[in-house]
Amino acid sequence: MKYRITGFLLVLFIVAGLFAEETTSKRILTVEDAVALAMDENVSVQRQALALDLLKEKSLYSWNSVSPSMNVSGSYNQSLGQNDSSSWSVSGSVNVSLTPALYTSIKNARLNYENGQLSFEQTKRTVEVNVRKLFLNLLLSKQSLELQKKNLETARQRYNSNREKFSRGQLSELDLLNSQYNYESLKPAVESAEINYENSLLSFKIFLGLPEEAEIELKGNLNDYVTKKEISFEYNIEEIPSIITLERQLEVAKINLLAARFSAYGPSFSAGYTYSQSGRSNVNGTQESNSLNFSVRLPLDGLLPWSTSSVNIDSIKTNVKDLELQLKNEKANTKLNIETSLKKIKQAQSQLELLESNVTLAQKTYNVTLTAYNHGSKDYLTLQNASVSLLNAQLGLEQQRYNLISAVLDLENTLGLEFGELGK
């Protein structure tokens, strides 16, 4: 019995250990994994999906203004006293109305649903480009942190080496103090970089919809996403997302103008049928009635230029003209922005090649200076300057990689292309 209990407890211990290992294991994410998570868990995407479902339902039943309105009513009365009597009645009616606004109502609901679909896609694209930039920015922060940690470790090793040289009388006290100060002064920068990275990582998890305690690790480095090939493409200005959005807004405004004109000038028709039946306890038989009615309404307020209807029509006309001007201006600005972005990308690619050469040169300079320092032909300050130059060159290269990738993402977002297409 004792062995059975011990074996059972051992099994529980092993299972608990496996469960703890599973729950605390890190989740390795690529940028595509992060985008997929955001599409499922991001609050903005979920809210836009709910709004789209509502617009779809409104579009589906936009004809309901011509649906007949029906009602049934009944009553019963009982008199109290010497001459007891009772009476009852039942009635029902069906009414239908038809206005020219039916067409604009259906058209407007369909356009709103299409605009909702467009807004949903734009929300997803905005979330995706933000996820990609946040992911890449974290890679930049991580790489910068690793470079600074490496530089700190090199400074620590140099300080320890100098202490040994000083104890043997091979190094001046001034060089020893300089190496100690250099080592100690690098610690706050590394600690600050670690804190910034952890805070950015926490914000990224919240944006993805992950719990704060989730352990994630980002896979890849900035160089994996850099495109060095010449970027060239053809585009149709009418297919640019920002242009499509304004064109849809203009179309909605024109439908609203038509609806306002229908409301001001268009006749409306209504028809109804009513049936009722009543009876009394002291009267034989029942009474029935049937009635059918038709009516036509023709508004005349629209003929008066100072009326509310006329002013409303003029206001919508102004809005239509304003949207037409916005559309014209957006087309011109979009063309200019695309050309400017393309030039910036080409310039960034050229600068990237220059910075890569600069890192190579800085590394060689540091290696030569280190060799000379070890042989006593260079002082510590010269070595320190070479180390700082190398670190700055490496950090500058990583920053330029991020800038280039971000510029390409922005251009793809403007063009409405699949992200990563320009880098293929």
C-alpha cells in the first residue's frame, strides 16, 4: 500500500512538472505569426467586425419600409346594474406606404455595407502594418541591446585585463581609471535599454491580445526583411485605397442628395384596409364594417428657396462639391507621395550600402587599434574611441535597416499591396 501511494504521488509530481513546463514555455513568434494573432485577438478588428455584421443586416432588410404594418385590437365591456348588458368589438388593419425614398434607402444601405467592408479591410491593414512595425522595432531594440551588452562585456574584460597589467606595472594608473570609468559608465545605458525593451514587449503583447504573463520570443533579425533590389511597379490611381474611400464617400453624398430631393419634391402613396366586427348581448347579430383607403401626399416646401428642405439640399450639394475637390486633391497628393516614397527608398538603400561599408571599416579599425594597444603602441583613449565608433556604426546600420523596411511597408500600405510584395 505504501509503494502504491508513493507511485501515485510520483506520477502526480511528473504531470504537474510537465504542465508547469508547458505553461511557462516561451512562444516563438515570426512576424506572420504575430499578424495572425492580431487578426484574431485585436480589439479594433473585433469591433469593426461587429459593425460590419450590423451594416450587412441593415443592407439585407433595407426594403422593410414597404413592409405592411398590421395591427389587431379588441375590446369587451360589461355594464353593471339592473339592466346587465355586454358589448364587444374586434378590428384589424393593414397599411402600406410607398415613397421615392425607398430606392435611395436601399441604395444607401448597400453603399454603407460596402463602405463597411472597405473600412474593415482598412482596419485589418492598419493593424497589420502596426504589428509589423512594432515587431521590427522590437527586433531593432533587441539587436541594439545585444550590441550594447557585448560592448559592456568587452569593456568589463578590458578593465579586468588592465587591472592585471597595472598590478604588474605594465599600465599607468590613468589608463586603469579610464577603463574602469568606461566600464561603469556603460551600465546605466544597458539597464535603460533593457527596461525599454521589456516595456515595448509588454505593449506588443497587449496589442496582440496576449496576456501580460505570456512568454514570447521574436524570431528573426532586421536583415531578413531588408530588400536591396531596385523597386519598380505600376499602379492605377483609381485602385489606391485612399482614393476608393473618397469615391465611396462621394457616392454616398450623391445618394443623400437624391434622397433629399425625393423628400422635398417626390410624392408619397399610402393604402390601407380596415375590418371590424362588433356585437351586443341584448342585440341579435353582429355588425361588420370594411373600409379601403388610398392617399397621395405631394410636398410643396421644396419649391420655397428659404424652406428647410431647400436649405438642406443646398447643404448637401456643397458637401458633394467639397468631396469632389478632396478627391481631385487626394489623387494629386497620392501620386506625389508615391513618387517621393520611392525616391526615399532608393536613397535609403544607397545609404544602407554606405553604412555596411562603414561598419566593416570601423571593425577593421578597432581590430588594428586593439592589436596596437596590446603591443603598447596605442593608448587606451584611442582604443576607447575606436570601440565607440564601432558601436555607433553598428547601431546606425540597424536603425537604417529599420527605416528602410518601414518605408517599404508604408509604400505597400499606400498602394494597397500585399505586405512584402515589393521586397520579393
